[in-house]
Amino acid sequence: MKNAYKRFGYYYDEVMSKLNYDLWLEFIEQYLNKGDSVLDLACGTGTLCTMLKLNGYESSGLDLSESIIEIANEKRKINRLDIDFHVADMTNFKLGKKFNMVTCFFDSVNFLSDIRAVRKMFDCAYSHLHDNGYFIIDIFSKELLKEYENNEIHEDYITFYLDWVTKKTSPKSLKHTIKIKELDDEFIENYYEYYYDIKELNHKKFKLIKISGDFNDDLQDEDERILLVYQKL
């Protein structure tokens, strides 16, 4: 499965523990009523789905990575929550139900290698939304693309050591090389991201109703994360 987390999926929660998921939850709650249903694309280990469920919404998750969904289902069982998780490609899926909102966060859109795949994702989101439903995504900005031109992270965790090197491979693409070292094992995995301008992310069946930089009311040049809110026409 291209660009899907493999063994790294088992380390994902610990490495991403610094993310403030509350920011994403607070942002999307502006467009939700209690009891509404949300489908989270590229849901990872289901943290946002879990938070939505605990805050009075119905949630489902979808991810291309089998290891990630395996962990999401274990968390669901431990917390005794009714959440549907699916191993599926976010550019080609049919769940047989519709939702009030579809989300795709943590620059997962940037994992799609070309604009055709992005449009297929929009098509799938559209077919799974109720009338006037919302599709909310985030992408990384030009500012963050510059920061990642040659970026290295080296961190020592309790049970493993992480080397995460990001390099620019073309004017609009990044390569992430992740090395995990344990006492008697190590592995390396590569993942790729691709920059998209806001103007490229349009769809004839959606209206772009909100652009937010770093969760604020507007977009500034220095913002690193751009959130886009679309409404189904």
C-alpha cells in the first residue's frame, strides 16, 4: 500500500502525542450539532473519532494503513465505544451511508501524489455527505514547505529512538525518512508529501466557505497549517 504507514503505525501515537487534538475538535464543532455523524478520512489510530464520540457525536474512521486501523480497533474495544473503522483508500471507498461531515486532517491530503487523486477524494466525500454537509480538510502551507526543505528530528523515547529526516525532493514534494531503533531491531520507512495551492483544491459540487490559518479567523503568510471548510452544494 503506497504511502500508508506500515510498522511506523505501531509507534504513531507516541510520536504524535504532542499534537493538540482539541484544536481540531473545537474547530469542527462550529459546524456540528450534537448527535451529528462524522467520517474521518486518514483517521490514524482513531483519536479524533474517540473524542467526537465522547463529546456526543457519531463517528467513523477510515485509513489506508492496516496497522493503524488495528490499533484504532483495540482502543475502541478498551474504551467500549461504538465506532466503525475501515481499512480503505480515501480516494476510492463506498461505505453505504451518509454523514453530516467528512474530515481529513494532519495534512493527509498532502499524501496524495497528484490532483486527480485529490479530486477522487472530493468525489468520495461528496457521495458520503448529506445535503449541505461539510467537508473539512487541512494542508500544509508554503511556509511549512520551506521549513521542511531540510529538517531533522532526533528523539529518544522510553522504548525506542526516532530519526525523522525530511528533505525537499522537488519544488512541491517532500520525502520523509523515518528510522526507528529498538534494543535488538531497527527499520526504515519512507513517506512522501506533495504541496497543493488552495486554488487547486476546488470542486464543482462544493463551495469553499472558510479559510483558516493555524485555526485563526484569517490566513497569514507565516501560518503553517491551512484549514479549508467546504459545503456540499
